[in-house]
Amino acid sequence: MGGGARYPYPKHVWSPAGGWWSRPANWKSNTAITFAGILAVAYGVWSVSAEREVRHVKPDRPIPSMIWAKQFRDQEAKDN
């Protein structure tokens, strides 16, 4: 099954992806670490964005970003 047998390939060719038929032993931990890093960066960007979000005109209906935007959380705290 597949594309046939593995064929001889040049050993002097470097590839950032690992070259021909690459199967590193620690691919699961590498994937988990990379995924955790991506989540950490996404959380940081989300937090900074939510803190700096400002709407100059109040929405006429509830929108999802009103839940996490600092402007609306502070306004809700004043109202209560």
C-alpha cells in the first residue's frame, strides 16, 4: 500500500521538515509543546486585545465581545 518501496535518497540534502520519511521518536511531545506554545501566545494576544478594546458607539444589541471587553465590564460594575 502506498507509493511503493522506499528508494535511495541523497544523504547530503538538508530539509527543515526532517527529510525523506522522517518519523522522530518524540513527535508526540514536540507536538504537545508546540500546541501549548501556540495556546499561550493566543491567550496573551486575546488578553491584550480585550484590555485595549474600545467602542466609541455603544452597540444597540448585545454582542459577544461585551462579555470580555474591559470597557463593558467596568461600565457594568458602575451600574450595579
